[in-house]
Amino acid sequence: MIRHEENGQFVLIRQDDHAKLSGELAGYIGAAPFEALIDRSPEWGQRAINAIALHDAGWPMHDDAPTLNSRQVPRDVFESKHDMSMKLWSASADRAMAIDPYAGLLVSLHGLALSVFALSEVMHQFSRKNLAYTRERFELNRFQHNEVERQIALRASIGLRTDLPLHYGLTDLGSDPREDLLIHHFRTLQAMDRLSLALCCTRSPFDSIELAHHPGQALSRIRIKRTTPRLLVMDPWIFDEPTVTVQIPAHVLPVQTFVGEAAFQADYAFAPQITLEFTLEPGKP
């Protein structure tokens, strides 16, 4: 769940809705020199767009009964504990692969990449003599091994190679055209994930995203900035429309501390729903 705060309200956005917004944004890519995902391969491009929309498909397991953080306010996604995150990353890949094995592969790669970042946090936060360090490192390593095994099986099921050296599930650029396409689709997932978060969070956590012009190319930096609460400017422009307007549902509650999760969940179940509208346009951040 994303906890967006404005005008004395918690604006609560479900992770699955944020992911669907990411997929919608991916479908707009296409301003030269950025190639639309469906241009290179309509079938695989559309499967990639679908995967991007599914990348948080497991998060309803949390967001149907959302939790509180230590301050007794709704827990934001960036405050998620690693044990909870791993369950949700795994569930997201489970649900995506049940729809399409290629989506399952891309979503598993996303979870694996997030786990690498989580492991780096553990390495910096805890002393190596700390029991929490040993436990969290073990659980994250086990998660990574499980996802690698999942990815090998999914690769075989869709005809991707399993005999090339991989670094966190991906080959080096130029190893194989199909691998270059997979890398491009995965990097697009990461870019649209960040772009959607830049819209949905109270303040954008990012000042740029990275996207290749087309498969096989290195990533280019795209600068982004929210100039108003509902407007984001981007340079260079990557979409095939002059401006893009998107919407996302959210629930609103007054900013407050809650006496417990049961009380919060009861209030959330009856919270009014609104629709947020955001506009993206070319501009100098």
C-alpha cells in the first residue's frame, strides 16, 4: 500500500492498482527514439505490458487487510518488513505465472532484484554478530534460491535458454536476441514501476528513470519531476502522445494514529473511495 498524505488526509493506494498504472504507462511508450514495446514483437510486447501490470499481483494479500507501522499509521510500501515482502513478492510471481509464464518470469525477476536491495540493507543495518543479521540473510538467500529455480523452469517452458551465465536472472547484453528482449522488458518494468511510484507517493522518491531506446541498447537516463501534486514533467519525452493523463483509485481517511490494526482495518473497509488523476507532459525538470 502507498500512503500518500495531502490536505490532512491519508490517501491510500493499493499496490496492485499502482502496478496496473505501471502497465498502462508502458503501453504509451513510443516517442522516437524510444521504441514501443509492441513494435519489435506485438505478441511478446503485449505479454510484457501485461506482466508490468501484474508485477504486484500478490499485494492484495496485505492490502485487503492492511497493517500499521510502529507509529500506528498505515504502513507504506517502503516500510514493509522483509519477511512480509518476500511472501508478497513470491505471491506476485505465483499469480502472474498462473496467467502467463512470461509474466511470471518478469515478475520473479522483479522480486529477485528487490531482494538484492533488501539484502544490501541487512548488510548495512546489522552487525554480522547480530542474530537478526543471520536470520534475515538466511531467509533472503532462501527466497533468492527459490526464485532462481522458478526462473529456470519458466525459461524452459517458454523456450528461453538455460545454458547461458546469468547475473540475477539476466544475461549480458548481446548474448542472444531473445535475451536482449527479456532484458528490455524487465528494465521497462522497473522504469514504469518507478514512474508510477513517482506519481503516487506524497513526494516522488526518484528524480529519474532509466530506459533503453530499444532492445539491445544501453539504458538512457530520463529526468522526471512532480511540479505540482498532479503534474509530472519528463525529459526526454518517451510517450507517443503529446501528454498523458492517467487515473488511479484510492481510499481516504483523516490523518490520525490508530488504536490498533483491527480498528484501522474496520475504518479502511468503509473509507470513501476517490479517483486521483495525474498528467504527464514533456518539460525540463
